Amino acid sequence: GIQLHCPDESDGIDPVLVRPLPIVIHVDKTHADLFGNCAVAPIQMMLAMTDVDAQQVVNAWRQIATVPNLNVGKSKDGKKSSDALNKLKDYHKVLKVALSSFLEKYKQGGIMWKDNNGHDVLLKPYIHMIVGDTAGINEMVGHYNSCYAQCVTKDCKIGRAHVLNSSHR
């Protein structure tokens, strides 16, 4: 991890002045109606190095994006269409755009910052935790259920029973 994420002295940065920048992300769908048609999922972030009491203050969180309602294709009986995999792929495309500035800073090597002593410090951002309900986390990791698949993730076409069966490992 040190070789991958921390520069050495030949890069011109003192490795002692490299600090982690842990980020907590919160994603949870919210509804503006009783039927779930007017639903969005705000993506909020908080620096995990912030004091625990400050993390409990709503105004300390920053909203970085909003995922639109991707379930608008339901039929009149309220069941999801059989296009669950494509909706999940769309969700991940939206997440990629929503988190693009985070990824950009990560690829640039971090964020330069001055500490209280006036030293330049390189902050290395990483996602420390993602907070949400079960449905939201399942979407985040790519889990989907449909009439044609009961898969762990969208890219894994092996059924849950097969994954749990130790004789196939």
C-alpha cells in the first residue's frame, strides 16, 4: 500500500507529510410521493477524520450528486420490468459520473493542503465507508434479482447456491 499510494523522496515530497483522507459516503433513496414514482437517491459525503459529534450534524454533510429514479419502467401492476440488469448498469454509469471528481483527484495523486504549522501536506483520498440501507448497498455492489438470474453481482453469472458450494472452489 505504501508503494502504491505514497510517494518517496525522489518525487520531491516528504513521505512523512502524506496523510490519508478517509471519506464516508451516504446513499439512500428518498420519496416525494406515496407510490415511489418521485424518488431520487442523494449521494452525500463527509470526511471521516471529522470529529464524531460533527458527523452527527446534518449541515456538515455535503451532497455531491443525486441519482435519478431509474425504476420508472415499472408496469401497471407495480412489478419491475425484466430489464433489471440494464437498469443496474445505468445506475453504475450514474455513480461513475457522480464520483468522477473523487476519481480524478485520486488519479492526480491526492490533494495538496497546508496544515496548522504551514507545512504542505498531500492528502490521499479513499472511500472509508459507504452507508445506506440494504437495497441501496445491493445496488451499489451490483447485486440484482430478476426472473432470469439470482446473482451476487451484475458481472458474476454464477448463482448464489454455486458460490456457496465449497466443492466448486
